[in-house]
Amino acid sequence: MPVSHFTDSLSADSYVGKQILTAAETARCLGFSSVNALLRSRKRGLLPIEMFKIPGRRGWFAATRAVMGWVEASTKRHLNFQPPETEEDSAMKT
């Protein structure tokens, strides 16, 4: 069973059953300080996920699966980080 890495204020349970997230929800999930910061990054092409418009609705949206997938992959990458071994460390093992 996957481990959830969300804080109390941001729970994956909040988004269960939702196919898409608003820009505000996406900003919160990706750790942006505001929706404007998220949208500036989107405009510059710096977001790790794709955002899209929906006809008849205002604003930008993201697929919940894409956002949660990126959060999970990013978290795993940082939790499994191993600093490179130094020569001193190698010498101590032998």
C-alpha cells in the first residue's frame, strides 16, 4: 500500500473521486505560494504537469492523476536520495 506524504492541511482524500483540479488546488498540491505563482510558472513552461482550459469554465485545470503522480514521484526521489560516497567513506568500508 503506498504511503501518503501529504500534510494534514492537504490530504489526498480531499481529491479522491475528482478527475480534475482547479488552479488553486493544483497550486496547493505542488507547493506554490499562490495561484499567480503557479500561473506564472505555467506561462514560462516550468510546470512539471500539463494544465488545460475547459470550454465554458474560467481558469486553468490539471488532471488529478498527473498532479498526484508528480507529487508521489518527487517525494520518492527525495526520500531515496543517497549522497555520493567520498573516498574516505570507501576506505572505511574496506
